Amino acid sequence: MSETVLVTGGAGYIGSHTAMALITAGHNVVVVDNFVNAKADALHVVAELTGSEIPVIEGDARDVDLLIKVINEHDVTAVIHMAALKAVGESVEMPLEYYSNNVQSATATLEAMREAGVYKFVFSSSATVYGDPESCPIPETASIGATNPYGMTKQMIEVIIRDLAASDDRWKITSLRYFNPVGAHESGEISEAPLGKPNNLMPMIMEVATGKRDKVMVFGDDWPTPDGTGVRDYIHIMDLVEGHVAALEHLDAQDGYEVYNLGQGNGVSVFELIRAVEEATGLTIPFEVTDRRAGDIAECVADPTKANDVLGWKTTRDISQACQDAWNSQ
Ligand code: NAD
Ligand code: WQD
């Protein structure tokens, strides 16, 4: 069944790639974004590449009346809620802004959906809810315990949507816990283009590769990992967004609330990622090892078995493809 999907925060990195995957799979997309961390450009490119119209409404996902209007006017049948502030360090300095923006935009979106009679909801959660995991790979059944306000907003929203789904069986709700999305659409026409200084490793490496910065600061080489640098589960953005299509299309067959990890299932260290970018670009990426970053953890790798088995979704692109596509998009 073809859905008309409202993507809140859909102008951002993951949202614009999700729009591409949804349209490619035969769905329609409507976006509400307040452009605090994105521009509409990427969506214009997606519309052009897919030959599809994407209504983009500038507005805040905390605005219930606006969302009701958008859902009704566009005959929205499902919502993917991505609108959020996402910088961990900033969330420690501005917790109120994070709780207000992230939690309120989720409750407002759900309220608007209920008013409009739409009950299919996919939520952008994060592996950050696992905090410092006891062991890797991490299954969905692992204990959760976010260690910063950003992660706590994701954890709180997961509690809210679990309780909501339990209160009324019309709701079909899925929480997707993303590991570390990297790369770009194969066309190279849309990319991860954070406004301001990048917080994450791959966009930082890209800024060094393009000469915007001198070197990558590597946050510690004394972690208990094979080469001493942090290990993460980097997942190609197109694999990640195809996971959203699979989750959306599975909702009709689902009862209530489910949680899925979206990750590769493989750990890659900071040094390995730098080397993979060097191989993809033919460049040398200068780096300097510095102190550990506050709040960092040694390792975070997904067990994606549940999404593989239940959603029939698997990653098909490796880290070298992600590096090539990230570079191509620059
Ligand atoms: P992004 O910043 O590129 O996209 C988020 C979008 O939400 C932006 O376009 C921003 O303008 C918009 N936005 C923020 N607050 C809003 C509000 N109140 N109303 C309307 N629009 C609003 O980030 P992204 O990487 O594309 O992340 C998308 C989602 O995935 C977020 O919920 C994020 O927390 C989550 N996530 C991201 C990662 C990651 O590493 N990128 C990992 C796990 C989870
Ligand atoms: C990866 C590795 C760093 C930058 C964060 C959020 C998480 C999720 C994804 C949204 C770590 C190292 C990084 C740099 C470095 N976001 N690093 N130099 O920390 O796994 O996750 O983004 O939900 O919530 O916490 O990703 O890309 O910041 O770091 O050495 O300049 O790279 O120490 O080992 P992280 P990251």
C-alpha cells in the first residue's frame, strides 16, 4: 500500500535521504521543518532526481494546529518523526532547549496525529539510549540508560510512545535506534552538510579531505579496543533509510510498539575509518591524537538480527562504499 508520509525534520541529513528512499519505494512525502539545522536545498534535489513533488512546509513540529492542518490537507497516512536537536555536547549546555524541542515536538506530533485520526508512527531514536553498553553487539533487549540530555530525550520519547501504544490499539509505533549513519546517496547530489562545526567523525574527516580543516583530532588512542581508538557501527545512510521504508511497510502487520536497531553489526575504529577514507579518496588525512572527549564510550556496535529477521531488511553497502559516496557528495 502506498503511504503519504509526513516527515518532520525531513530537510535534514537523514530526512532528505529518507524522502529519496520513500519516493523510490512508491510512497509520497510531505515535510515540515523549521530549518534550524538544514536548508530546503536537499529536498529540491530529491524532488528533481525522483521527478516527484515534495511539499515542504516551514514550521515547528511543536505546533499542533499546523501539523493537523498539514496532515489533513495532504491526506497523510503515516508519520516519521525526525525533528530534533542532536548535538550531544550542546545538550549538556542547553538541556532545557533539548527537552523542550525534542520531547515537545514528539508529543505535539502525536497529539496532531490523534486529532487527525492517523496512527502509524516511526520514531528516530538512537543507539545513544544504550549509554555505555555492557557488551557488544547490543541487542534491543539490552538495558538502556542515556548519559546525556540529548540521549535522555530519546529515552523519554521511547517511554511516551510505548505507553501511548499500550493505551489504544489503533496505534502502530516503531522506534528505530540508529547507530552511526555515514555517507550519502549514490548520486552524490545530496550530502551531510551540517550548519556550523561538525560534531561527528565522518563530516569532520570530510572537512579535512576538502581542505576546510588541517587535521582530524582523534579523541584518544588509549581505549580498550584493538587499536586504542573508539569503535562504532557505521551504517551507510541509504541502508539506514531503506530500514525506514521496511519499518513503515511492516506497520500494518504490527501490533502496538516495537523497537529495532538499525546498524551493520560490525565495529570500525577511528583509525580504520580514516584509512578507509584515504583509500576512497587517494588523499592523506592528517590527524592528531588528543584527549578523550567527555562522555565518549569505547565501543558501540549493533546486533541488527531483529530488523533482519522481522523487517526483512539487511545492509548491503560496506564502509568503503560509504566513504566513496561521502567523498563523491563533496
Ligand atoms: P539534522 O539536524 O540534519 O535533521 C534534523 C532536522 O530537524 C533539521 O532539518 C532541523 O532543522 C529539524 N528540526 C529540529 N527541530 C525542529 C522542530 N522543532 N520543528 C521542525 N523541525 C525541526 O539531523 P539528522 O542527522 O538528519 O537526524 C535526524 C533524526 O535522527 C534526529 O531525530 C536525530 O536525533 C536522529 N538521529 C541522528 C543520528 C545521527 O548520527 N545523525 C543518530 C541517531 C539518531
Ligand atoms: C565517533 C567516534 C569519537 C569526532 C554521536 C552521538 C550519538 C549519535 C551519533 C545521534 C568516537 C571519535 C569523533 C572527532 C574523533 N547521534 N571522534 N574525532 O559519539 O558514536 O555518536 O553521534 O543520535 O548520539 O553521541 O559519533 O561521530 O561523534 O564519534 O576521534 O572529531 O569518533 O571519539 O569514538 P558517536 P561521533
